[in-house]
Amino acid sequence: MNISIRKCTIEDASELQQIGYETFDETFRDQNSSENMNAYLEQAFDLNRVRQELSHTQSQFFFVYADNNLAGYLKVNTGDAQSEQMGDEALEIERIYVRRSFQKQGIGQYLFDQTLAIAVQSGKQQVWLGVWEKNENAIVFYRKLGFVQTGAHSFYMGDEEQIDFLMVKDLSAADLQT
């Protein structure tokens, strides 16, 4: 399988909205009420909001392709685009989403490797993310990559408060050679 990545532009807003909605829905619908899921999807993937996020100078989106098929996307943030203020030395992975039909094929690892390259090229000292406490597969994946839980914060799915674990990976000299 040939995996490739492409930085998104404002012209990708509709396609990004669609894949964002689809991948979030298929990942979390079964674990949340329909009312809360629908409310969140409508708010988070509103086309105007997607355009604003794409236009933020400290956020970057990337599409990932498997054999020229759109398989998922990545969103990273620095500076004031981060969802928690972790400082100028940090890069946030806000979203790594892979369509279900492309999971377990190394695409998540590929996106993570691309994130490390972006962080290193930007001179960042750490990469961090928030992951839902009930998303056990993702937590295991991130721990294998060297992330450690350093805290937690609230995340609202509709009107339900949920907890995201904050996980951080310090970039070592070995990472700088990737």
C-alpha cells in the first residue's frame, strides 16, 4: 500500500468537514447518546467553523491517502491554537482520525511519524494530545509511542461532560534524527 500525505488548504473545507464528521461519528457514536453526538457533530463540523480552523495560522491539517484513496486526516496546533496552553515549545496533535476501513494498516503510525517530523522541524520539545478516557485503543497506541499521562481536562459531548487524558511525549535526541 502506498501512503501519502497532503497539507489541506481552504479549498478542502467541504471534504475536511465530511471526513471529520464521518470519522468522529464512526469512532464515538456507539458510546454516546444520539442527542449528544448529533449536537457535537453539528457544532464541531459546521462548515464555517472548519474554514476558520483551516485559516488559523498556527493550525495545520493534512489529508492522508492510501493508494490514492482518502483514508483520514491529521490536525496539529502550536501557539495559541492549542486547546490547552502548553507553551511555545509544544505541538498539539488535536486530531488523528483514520476511516474504519483503513484502520490497522499503519496509517495512524504514519500520521504520528509525520507529526514528529513537523515538531522536530519546528524546534518543539514535546508533542501532546488529549484522548478520551474511554478510548482504550488510542490510549494503548499512544503509550506504545512513548506518551505519558500528565493530567486531564473536561470535554463536552453535547451536554455531557467527559474526561480527556492529557498525554505528553518529550522529544529526545533520538527523535531529532527521524
